[in-house]
Amino acid sequence: MGLPDSEQLQGTLVDFALGELIRQNRDSFQPLWTVDSWAKLMIWLALNCGLSGDTESLEHFAAALGERITSRLRRTFFERELADLELQVLADPAEQQVLLLSQDPGNPAVLAPDRLMRALERVSLTPRVVQDQGRWQRLEAVVAIPWEVCRD
């Protein structure tokens, strides 16, 4: 196996840098876990790329990113890794449920309700999801929790 070419390395570096930029700044865009926070991030990125904040510029920016890159950025924006709890949280408000994924599928304690509640509290999702654990759905190494109806 040979070394990657220059374009592959540049692409990997840009992908890494964008991911880190989003992870380091995503909590700045309030209210968290909302479509508004996502829109604010995209506007911030567009402005930092030298575009104006008008509709035409923002639409041009979104089109230039394309669906594949936008999807990757969105996933990074709405996911959290909680290594100490061995959980990954996926909470895109465009989806019907918040997903908590075990990073240790062989350990049922990872998906214990008290541990899931700690994860939700840590990432400030508790007020945004259904509290009735009877409505939570467990699927092997994943727990799906519905959003509260009153979402932003």
C-alpha cells in the first residue's frame, strides 16, 4: 500500500480541521440541540469564508458545500461522545428521536436508565426529551428517546 496522494492528504486535513472547529465551537450556538443552532453555525461558517449574511450568499454557501459535506458537518454538530459513560449521543432535531448508542455493546450496564439520564443531563438534553422511560425504546445496543413535542 502506497502513501496517499497530495489531494487525499489535503482532503483528510480539511475534514479533520472542520470537525475540530465544529466540536470546539458548537456549544456557542444557542439554544443547543435546535435547528436554530445549526443555522447559526452555518451562517458563522459562511461569514468566516468571506460571504455576506444575505440570503443569496448563504444559499450559495450551502450549495457549494454539497449534501455529503453538509451531512457530515451536521452529524458532527449534533453528536457527542461520552467516553467515561461509554455512550455516543446522536440528537439531530430533524430526526424523531434522540439515540444513545452503547460503545460497549456486550455490557448491559451501559444502557442502564440512570446512566442514560446522566448522559442526557451532561449534554443538556434532559428538558428536550420525553422523561417517561416507558416511552424509551431499547434496540440491542441503542436506546431511542422521543423528543418532547415543544421543540425549538
